[in-house]
Amino acid sequence: MLPLKLTDDQWQKILPVLRSCPHLYVGKEDRCRTFVETVLWIARSGAQWRLLPKDYGDWNAVYIRFARWSQNQVFDHLHQHFAAAANLEYLMIDATVIRAHPCAAAALKKTADKSNRR
């Protein structure tokens, strides 16, 4: 079972936008939908690609497809489309949803300062 699933209504709003992207072959809808759900799971969880659950497929194949979509600006196209529709803004992921690991924000380590010991 996949941890994150798009509703049929959400997918029916995303699919036409994907089909309108130049240089993008959608292929089998169910595989494309699983890929989009995978990207959403990675974005929401903040996990490394190598930690991708097996239900989503081979992490390297998924990453290669993600890199190709990024290079072809598919995600930019999706973002521009959904940013214009106020009732679809809940589909967007931004910094208010994604949290960085504390070390990414230059958080101090919890080690005792040995110079102040007596």
C-alpha cells in the first residue's frame, strides 16, 4: 500500500496539465500517477531517494524520471497552472509544508562546552 495517494478528482485535474507539457510523454496513466504520487511523497517526507519505499518502484529509475521532468520544466508548468487556480492551491507544496532537518538550518549541536567545566 502506498502511503500517499491522489484522489481521482485531483488526478483528473493534473493529467490534462501534464499532457499539455511540451516534450513530455505521459505513457500509461497508472504509472504516471504513481510517479506523481512518488514525487509528492518524497517532497512531503523529505526522505532521500534511496529510502523510497519499494511500493513506489526502483528509486534510481524514479529519480532519473524526476530529473528528466525537472530538466524539461514539467514541475514549473504544473506550479504555474495550479498557482493560478485558487481552489487548487492545496495541491502545491512549498516551504510552509516542507521542514528541513535541523542540521540543514545550521542548528547548534547538543554537546557540552568543555571549556566551561571546572
